[in-house]
Amino acid sequence: MERFSRYVYAITIQGFRLPPHDAEDVFQDVFARVYERLDSLRDDDAVRPWIAQLTRRLCIDRLRTGSREVGTDLEDLADAPADDVLTELEEAFDVHEALAELPENCQVILDRFFAQDESYRTIGDSLSLPAGTIASRISRCLDKLRMAFEGRNSPPLPSSEQVT
Amino acid sequence: MSNYDAETLARLIGMLPPAPVGWVQAAQELPAAKAEIDQIVVRAQADAEFRAALLADLETALQAEGIEPEPRVVDKVRRLLADD
């Protein structure tokens, strides 16, 4: 749940722009179903697509229910949300997976600055570091993240080039 | 060689802010809530008086059992009792 909570949250709020109350219902519903299926979700590679599909389906159900209540034509929902937003959220999930492989100080500083919108000063005060140090650490940590992310996403080397 | 420069990575990190703490806590409590709900349904199957109390006023009956009658819980119990 720790691993997927942000992803599910982002699909409901950014992808489908559900109102917070509906988004929360979908969020809880997704994890209720995840817990029910936990035993059968053994293949790690299949978990993310399954959760993404489930979340999208529940969001669409919620939009349909809402459209019935306010009399919106279902056709108006046909292209919601934009596919590129969902694709970007998948990329964002991959970046967060790479981020989780970095040293903890990099995880914390990048997450607080970019995902939680905290200022250099707020982060610096809580870590007892000057704001300038925070800025340079962010830069170094982004470099590490880029290497980690590219390492995760680089295609396998041809067998003749593989390091043995 | 990479499309993932620092600016892009920063933007992608920012696309996944934490879910609200209350949502996450509620989701973490779901397995315990499910166990409680299952117990109530089993008891309702075995105890006609308890079942009648649930059907008459579900929210109050759940509160009497020490369960917070959140809409999600109430809906779930109601569905299970109806299916029963």
C-alpha cells in the first residue's frame, strides 16, 4: 500500500480530476480490493498494471454515477482523462521506484522539495543545514537519480557486451 | 542520450505527492475493518435477533458493537446482509 498509495491518489485526482470525496472513495475501494486479492497478486510485474486498471475502472464508474446524477451525457466522458496524463503518471511511478533505491537522505530531500513543495529553508531548518547546502544536495541527488533511473531503463546489453 | 534531464525528473517526482494521511490510515485499517465486518455478518447469520437489530438501525447497531458506522462500512454490511 505504501508503494502504490501516491500512484492511486494521482490517478484519481490528476488523471480523472475526481472531487476529493469521490477520489477518497475510489482510493479506499482500490485498496479494499487489493487486500482481497493479495494472495493471488504474487507476480510483482503484474501488480502495477492491475492496480492502474482497477483504479481507472473505478474512476470511470464514479464519473458515470456522477454524470447520471447531474444529467451529463456519457459521451462527454469518453475522452476523460487524457491518456498522456496517465502515461506520465506511469513514468512518475517509475521515477519514484528509482528514487526509492537512492540513499535515504536523497530520497527525503528530493521528495520534500519536489513532491511536497517544501522550500529550501523549511527543509534546511528541519535538517539543520543552510539553504545553499540543500540546493547543492538537490542537484547532486538529481544526478544520482538520473543514473539510477537510466540504469533501470537501459535495454539489456547484447550478450557479447555483457559484463561478466 | 536521455530524455530524462534534471527538470523532467523533478517534474515527474512532483507528479506523485503523498496521498492525504487520513486516506492512507483508513486504507491501512481496511483489513481490520473487514475482519470486524465479517464477524458481524457471521453473527447475524446465527442470531436472528441481532440480525433484526442490524436491519432495523444498522448505524446504531454497529456503534453498539464498537464499530464506527462510516458510510463505507455501513454500505458494506448492508450489502452483505442483503446478499445473505
